[in-house]
Amino acid sequence: MNIITGLINGMISGATPILLAALGGTFTFYAGIFNIAMEGMMLGGAFFAVLGSYYFDSWLIGIICAILGSLLMAAIFIFFAVTLKTDEFVTGIALNLFALGATTYMLRQIFNVKGAFSNPGIVPIPRIHIPFVSQIPIVGEILSGQNLIVYITVLIVMISAFLIFRTRFGLRLRAAGYNAPSLDSSGVSSAKIRTWSLIICGILCGLAGAFLSLGYVTLFSENMSAGRGWISLAAVILVNGNPWGIALISLLFGFTDGLGLLLQQYMPSQFTSMVPYVATLIALYFYSIQARKRKT
Amino acid sequence: MQRKLISGIVGILIALLIGALIMLFQGYNPLQTYAALFNFSLFGLYPLATTLRNSVPLILTGLSASVAFASGPINLGQPGQLLMGALFATVGGLYLDLPAFLLIPVLILLSMLGGALWSGIAALLRKWFNMDEFITTLMLNMIADFFTYWAISYPFFDRNAYSPMTPQINTKAWLPIWGEFNSNVIVMILAFVVIYFVFNRLTAGYEWRITGQNSLFSRLGGVKIDKNYVTVMLVTGALAGLAGGLVVMAGPHRFLKGLGANYAWDGVMIAVVANNGLIGTLLYGLFFSALQTGSLGMELITAVPKEFIQVIQAITVLVIVAGRGYLDIFLDKTLARRKARERTT
């Protein structure tokens, strides 16, 4: 029984950062932006989360700093890709490397360490224990006692689905991606909609980063996003941006993450760490087969 | 050509200026810092030789990305291909015993094979199952990262070492060093010349380029797109693998953890700033290498940490790419104005 609850809890904490970043990516996906900068935004968020939490002794300020840091990256993306109309792919690649360089640089400059910064002074985001629910055997261990961000994420999935498919903003968002000129000619600036989608993406990636450095673990290490931004991009593409589909597929990736930890008893950790990436390839395989069937 | 040169130089100057502002903001002396940076990378025989040596992996991965992007496939797998190439060369260097004039070419071929194998997986996944190489190569990067880490931790682990690394390869496989100059530069130049010739002078290269610009047009013109796709993936993978092999054979002579560093991603950036031009890749590769080589000296002389260079690199890329379009408009305007003035007089 313990293995199963452990596996499920591992799945949830593995899925959360991917899910948050992918939800951010889905807004830009619908707005028609080829956004590959989630990795950089997440990394920026993770760094500033530690910075805020450490200097203000508060996880809440940590989260706020994470969002601000991630928004800074988003602002750079907006300035180049939307305002100056630089190629989005190029901007994304440069931004990811900028985030990697800048966080490594600041890690050294501000905390005077190389590689990783961990300190008891960093306040992690608390786990929420729901009264009564936590008493229920097995289910209680899963529903209660998760990190605060996990509950926020569940909320954000619902809000995103509502926002994208049920509101005027969502309609405009999808129109910006589907046919930007017609949106422009109906009097709504598609550039503005794109900017908003990137801001939302920045906020969500900031939360993802905060979860990485203040929830999943309590430290910041160089390049700690470790390809999660890329996996979230794959998740968005695999389900064509549907928030519920993204939630499902993120859980699947999270499961492989947890599975990898479990398998560590049987094989070298290097192979178990590969599992999420191999799972992405397998998911992409099924997606491509489906897509081909649909075409013919 | 001239215009590209102008936009590059202007972009680099603006990026250095932004870097100087950041340094001023943090209370460093930018002039002193840049003087130290370029003193240790360009002025003098040893700094120049080091810059040249360090530029090899950057230029080769940059070439790999340039050729791929210009021909269509979005091969972002250079980091993984570099590692696999390095691993193949290392394993060959550990177990083969041939005279140097045979062993070095064999290892070079092995490293190319390693890279091509890794990009070939992505190419086949695309060919058979229509899986987007953009994501598969990225995932293969992570897998190669862990795979090589395993390989140097267990099967090829050096028992006398405290951290994951292989023993040193056969000394006959070490690339010869003449005075200050490392011969890995020769291999890089050879590879560059071959790629330049194929890309610009042969029918195959023409087909790649035209497919990159307009795949429908080239297909109607009778180009076998699928076959070319696989060829380009293999060639670009081999280039990235070669970069990895040369890193091992010229540098530490063994595979240590973190060997690939950021070479491959920097190479992708170089391709991007060079707008996938081969000569541009060479020049920007040298410039990036100068920055990285000088960063150690910069850290030594001034208090600026060497990681600052990564920030400057990303700023350079953004400024040049964003500025390219604007500079074109600006130059066109001034040209038109001058012509108009000539006509009136």
C-alpha cells in the first residue's frame, strides 16, 4: 500500500511543474506563438523564488518573486518577439540560454556559490493538511498533505479551461492564433492578445519554478529545470493545447518520474532518470500514429 | 555580405555596451574588464592559440546547426550527438592500438559515427513514424546525457578516479600540439572546407538549400526530400559528433562528467546569429570563443565572474537578430535617399 501511495504522491509532485508550465504554454499555443521559452521562464522563477524566500523569510514573497522573475523573462520575450518581431524560435533559444547564464551568474554573485545553493534559511512552501480528509485511509494520504501549489494547480487547470473556451478573452486568444489578420480587422489588436498570453505564461511558469525550488526540493541548482520546459512543450503539442488533456498527460509524465525513483532499487539511477524522456518519445509515437490515421 | 558584416559589428558593439552598463550598475569597471577579457583571448600568441583551440567545438556544432536549419530539419540534438561522438571516440581510444597516423583518423571517424547514429535515430523516427525531430532530438539529448553519464560511471569507469570519468585514451590518439597550436583546428578547417564545398558547390548541397527555402518547390523539381532529410540529419549529427571527439582528443584525453559543457547550445546560438550562413558561423564561432577564452582572464584580473559571459552571449544574439531587420530598413532608406539626392543634382 505504501508503495502505491508513494508512487501516486511522486506522480503528483513530478507532474505539477510540468503541468503548470504546459498550461502557460497552452495560452501561447492558442495565441499562435511558437513559445519554447518555458524552460527559461521556469528557471528564472525557480531562482527568484529562492532569492525571495531566503531574504524575506517568507515563502509567499518567494512565490511573488518567482512570478516577477519569470515575468521579467516573459517581458524580454514580448519585447523581442512581439514588439520587434524577432523570430520566436530564435528569441526562445536565446532566452533559455540567457536564463541559464543569468541564474548561474547571479547564483555566484549573490550567494557566492557554484553549482547549487541550499540553506536552512530558505523557507519552503508549506504542505496543506486538510482536516477530516486526512483521516481517511489511503485516499487521505493523497488528497491531503500535498504542497500548496498542487492545489493551486488544480484550480488553475479549471480556470484555464474556462478562460480559453468559455470567455471572450479565450475566443480572442484562439482567434489570434487561428487567424490574426481577421482579429485585427475586427478591432482587437492581436499583438495585445499575444502579449497577454505571454504574461499568463510567465506567471504560470513562475509558479512552476517556485514549486521546483521551494516545493519539490528546497534549494536552487544550476539548470534545475532540467528539460521540464521541453517536456511541457511536448505535452502541449501532444494534446493540441487542451488543458484537461495537458493535465492528464502531465500526470503520465509525473508517473514515469515517480516510477523512475521506484526503479532505482533495480537499476542504475542514470537509466531511471531517462524514463520521463523515453516516455515523451513513446507518447509522441502514439500521437504521430494517430495523426497519420486521421489524415488518411 | 557587407551588410551582414555591418549588422554583426554594430550588434556586437551594442551588446558589449549593454554588458558595460550592467557592469557599471554592479560597480565594476567595464573598460578594465573588457581589456582583461580581450587581453586573455586575442592579444598574444598563446591567448590566440587558446581561442582557436576552444573555437573548434563551437564552430563544428554551429556548422551542424547551420546546415540543418538551412536545409529544413530542426536538428536541436547537437548536445546529445556531441556526447555520443565523444563517447565513441573515447571507447575507441581506450581499446584500439594502432599507429598514430591510423588511430587518429579512425577515432575521428568513430566520433562522427557516434553523432550520426544519435541523429539517425531521430531521422528514422521521423521517416517511419512522422515524429517531429524538434522534440525527439531534444529528448534524445537528455537520454544521451544520462547514457554517457552511466557509461563513464560503470563500464568505462577509471578505478583510480574519485568522480565519474574514463581512464585516459591511448596516447597515440592524442592530437599533436605544435608549439602553442593544437591540431584540432586543422581537422575543424578541413571539415569546414568539405561542408562549404558540398553545401555551395555540389548538387546535393543545392538540393538541401532549396529544400530548406521551399520544400514544395524542390519536391516538384524532383528532389527526393525524404532521402535528403535523412542525409542532412546524418551529416549534421556527424559534425556534432566530430566536435565531441575532438574535445576528447585535444583536451582532457578522457571522458569526464560535464565534458560537453555548453558547447552545443552555444553552437546553436552561433548558427542562429549567423542566420545559418557558414562563413558567419565561422566568424561568430571565433568571437564567442574569444569571449569564453577571455572570461577566465577576466575573472582572474577583475572581480567579474566568468559566468557573466553567458549573459553577454545571449544579449549579443538577441540584439543582432532583432537588429538585423531594423538595420536593413535603415540602410535601404539611406541608400534611397542618397540616390534621390544624386538624381536631383
